[in-house]
Amino acid sequence: MLFKPKFKWENQEERSVFEIVSEDGIMQSNEILYVVQQICILLDRQYHEDISKFAGYIHPKNIIISKTDRVQISEAIRPIIEREAYIPPEQSQTDKYTSEAIIYSLGVLMIFMATGHENKTNLESFIENRVLRNLIEQCIAFDPQSRFRDIKELMNAIKSTKLSPKKLLFAVLILVCVCLIAGTVFYFYQQGKLRGSSIGENSGYATGYAIGYEKGFSDAPGIGIKNPVFDSKSGNLSGNYTSELGAIATNSEDEVFYIFEDNIYRMNPYTAEIVLMQSNVGAHNLNYFAGWLYYCTDEKIFRINPDNLKKEEFCDSHSGTLYIINELFYLYDNFETGYLYEIDPETKTLTQLSGSMEYLCLNIIDQKLFYIDSNKGNHIYSSDLDGGNLNLINGNYCESFCINNDKIIASTYNVRNDSNNHSISSLVSMDLDGGNLDNLTNISAHYPNVTDEGIFYVAGNNKTLDWISLDGRTHYTIVSSRTGPFNIAGRWIFYINEEDGDNLWRVQINGSENTRLTP
């Protein structure tokens, strides 16, 4: 089996399915089928004559896997609230297990192992593997007569699946096609290089490099993660503004800018060539807008023209966090006054909008404020720019959130009143009024940062840097090491590597070129 190389056992001899999925991420199809097959074997061996004698629970916390791949069913009692999703619609909470109920519970267990949640609807959006999806759908059919008749029928269906050879053949075909394309491109490039003049060679190389780069990127690991579209009307991403790092990175149409050790650097996003732009300026909070790079210091705000390095003061009376959103300039003076101002970019005059406030994860959308109030249970609130018309958006404890296309993506915590009285974090989405709340994953999530191309976040207890598509169908781990807060700038991510003494690293959004930054 594949548990030992993939999952992180450390000093543990055994772990529950819930722990594995929550800490290490969702399982692969062959791993899911192995676990379910072993459960079926156990149940058939012990309760062959009367399945109603089974007194345990089919639940991720009760399915235990050892280092040696042995699967066991714990007899631990689970509260009703945890078991509800695993009880078929035709049964009450106190009914004994039937074959149909066991099959239904195993179907929901497969959903959890494949997605990290127990949502039984819209399976096509979450589970791409058609064979696994068909098995699950037959297990959780509303009509008990439409499910597998018993455990043996389910075992036979699992044995008849041939997933790996198909996947291997598909991968080989893709590899052959990519090699053919690469060989063809290389051949024609060499021919063009021999025939072209120096100017033609340089021009052809530049064009071929850009096209080849994009083609290579689409075929690379992390396939499906597209580059965020450059927003010419705003200075940075919502998730960068709300990051614990602050907005330390941003990008123009053709460059990336970032702050490292009080210096500002510029980087070519294609070649990763880095040039020092400003040194020892004590900068924080970057924005790029209309040909200017804006940055804040502890006392003032400056802007630089990247083309000629012309530098000028933009605001000499206040500093804090600068927001450039839909061509409007806002300054939250979180250093001194706590006031929110609007800045006229032409006259550079400030207009006070609100009284003193303490905003966490401040987002400004359509001239409304969305923020976390640490004095009110870390709940999400919205208000007008002047603080009026206050509304509670979400009453859960929220660690952080950001907004994209009228959707709030948040890392929230729910306190569970079980014997451990512990809290569980999850990634949720909701409308701007708090409606249509959707649990994206039960795996703990931190620092969400959203673009039009997907959701980036730190996942699980192992704190890997992950990406999930907006429709939830595709999931990918970008960085497998422990990750702290991060920023996104075009095709690049700048993140804190907790396994390297909290040093700043950079990585492409497809997981390649993962490198520690140096001065």
C-alpha cells in the first residue's frame, strides 16, 4: 500500500482517517478503495451472519490505520452531531445497522477521504475520478434498493476496478506528446537560429521564450493553476492587504516588486532576474498603480516610477496601510490616529472618513468596509466608510479573510463542546451579506488569499501551502513544508518558511523554483 511514503507518521504507530485527511490532505483513489476494502473484510469476517450485531460506528475518527497499513475499527462512541452525515435517510439515529446502512456510511466515508468534507451533493464538482464517483453514488443512493446489496457486492465492485493501469497509460501518452512537442519546438528553433540574423535571432528567441514558457507552465505540476489576471484598477490583492506580513509584494503588467530586509527589489517574472531598487528605506505595504510603485514607511508614504526611478513624497503627514481599490486611494492610519482617510491622488490631500477604529483584515469593497472586530469575538462586520450602518456578517471566530468577486473567503473556527472542548478551523465562503455559507473543506485552513483563478491557503496541521479551484474540483499542494503567511504577485508567491527559521522564500504558483531569498 501507499500510506507509509505519503503520510507523516512521525512517532505515531497509528492514526485515524480523520487525522490523516485533516493533517496531510485528501487521499488518492487507490488509498480510499484500499481502506474501504479492508473495512469490508473486517465486517464480513466478524459479522457475516448478522450485521446488526455491529455496535461500532463507520466514521473517520473511528477508522484507524497503522504504520503497517493495517485497518481497524475503533469502538469509541461518537456523538450524534458527528454521526448525522453517516446515517442513511431511511433510518433514525437509534436504529441498528443494516447492510444498506453500512453501505451508505461507507459511501459517505469515501466522500470524506476524497474531499475532506461530507457534502453528498454535486459530487462531479469535487471528485474527478469517475470510477470512484460511481462507487460512491451507488453507496449513497437515496433508495436503499439502489445501493449495493451487501458488503460482498461492494467488495466485488472494488476488486473489479482497474484504476492504476488507466492512469499510467494516460500519463505515458501525455509524456510522449509533451516530448514530441518539445522536440519539434527545439528542432525548429535550431533551424530558425541558423537562418536568422542577429536581430531576427533575438526577436525570435524572445517570442519563442514567452510562448514556450506559457506552454511549459500549463503542462507543469500544478496544472490548472493559471496566472492571476493583472488588475489595473487596484494596487494589490485583498489577501495581500490582510496578510500578517502586510502587502510585501505586488506586480505590474511585466514586473514583480517585493520588500526584503528593508529593501525594495524588482524581479523579472519570467527569468527571475532580481535587481535592487531601493535600499534601507524601511518600507512596508506595496501598491502598484498607473505606472507608480507606492510604499509606506513609519512616517510617510512615497512613490517611485520604476521606469526612471523618480521618487517623490505622496503623503507627508500620515502613514499606515495604503489601499488602492477601483482607482480610489484609502489610508488606514493604524500607527497613530486609527482614522480612515481618502487621499486625492492629484492634490495629495486627505479627507477623514471615520473615527478611531481598530480594524483587522480590513477590506474595502464598493465604498463599504468589511473587517474583523477583535473586541467582539473576532466576528466579521461590515459598515459604511464612516462606520455607520454596522452589520454582523458572520458570528464565528474568524482568523482572517479576503474578498474576491463579491465572495468572502474566510478561515473560521467552531468551538466543539465535546470532551476535549477543542475548536476546529475550516475554509468557508459566503456572500457579502453572510448568506449562502459554504464549507469548502473541513481541513484546518489559514491565511486565505483569493484570485480569479483559485484560492491559496495554508492547510492542515502540517501547514502546507495549498491551492483549490473556485469550484472545489481541483486541489494541489504547492509547498509541502510548513508555511507561514504569504503574498501573491502575479505568477509568484512570497512566503515564510517555518522549517527554515521563518526566512522569506519565493515559489511559482505551480510549485516550481522554490527558493530562499537572499539580499
